[in-house]
Amino acid sequence: MADPIKDYPTLLAAVLEYLARPDLQEFVPIFVQQAEGRLNARLKVVDMHRLIAADLAAGKIDVPADFIDWVSVEWTPPPKTPQRPLMLRYVEADSPEIRAKHRPNGPPQIYTVLAGKVRVVPAAVGTVDLVYFARIPALTTAQPVNWLITKAPDVYLYGVLLEAMLFQKDEASAAQWLGLLNDRLGGIFGQGDTQKTASRPAKASVEAAEVTAKAVA
């Protein structure tokens, strides 16, 4: 019986025990990566929130390397100015609002991302607090623990076994593990506005994921 799942090594051991396929041992780390990719595409939960505070005097701000999506961007003017802080609205970089439809001499109203940099429009001094959804830190031998395996080790187990079943072209077993994964995600994270898990028909998810499995195989 494998030890309780608490980190990367115990996750690998548990997956191998469930699979009872020693010949798949070298593929299990790949299944973990695929499961993390699936979870990053599905989850937008408060545990994934990260905050960056940046001074606009330093110029444009790099998009974080672990960025998935924005939560909010708030601009704060320099001290001793009458302007209050403002929540900025995201627009696409090629939108009319970026090109012309803003007050060039007013406070920032919107922000966009261009060439990997965050830009506020119109340009201004002050600071911005950028809150975003960050990718789940990948489990590795060097980094064996992250917030998700600590909070919900069974989510990792179900996700990795789903990928293993897809790799083996076992659609029936994949659907079972997908159902368990969906149930556990809903039970842990709920369905609120700030704690979302995507909801898709099981077969559609299996068929889409099987394309990835075929590529690996």
C-alpha cells in the first residue's frame, strides 16, 4: 500500500500502484505535467491569485511568467494628489479605445498587454496593483510540494490517472476518472464567481484530451 499522497514522490508512487503497470513508470511524470496543464486550463480559484505592485515610473510592466488571466488592475496616483485610486478596465491592444478613444491628459482608464508588457492608457505616473490568476506551480523532484497537492491530493491523483487512461486509449476508464475529478473539483472549489471550474460534457472532454494522448503516444 502506497503512503498517503503529500508530495511529488508519494504521488508518483500512488499512481504506479493504481496503474499496476511498471512499464509505464517513465511516463508518469509526463502524465503529471498533462494533468497540471488540464487543471490550469480549467481552474480559476482564489488559491491561484497573485499580486504584483509596480511603479509606473519604471516603465512598462512585464506580464508575469506564470500568468493565466487577469483578476483586477488598480491604479493609485502619486501621494498628495486629489485623484482617487481607479480600477482599470482591460481592452485589446488594437481596440479603438487604445488608439484614440480616451482622454490623453486624464488619469488612466484602461490597460492592455502588448508584446508581453502591461500598458496603462493614458500613460501616467503612480503605482498599479495587478492581481492575476497564476499557474499551479509544477511539481518536480526539486519542488515536490505546491498548494494544490497540499489542499487536494486526490485532485492530483484523479487528474494523473485520467491522463494515464487516455494514454492507454481506455476511454471508459478515462471517463470514470474524469467524473471523479469533476466531482472533487466541484466539492472543493465550488462554482462561485471567483472560484470557477469549467463544466463540460464528460465525453467531449475525453475526446479532446485523447488527441493530446495520441500525440504523446
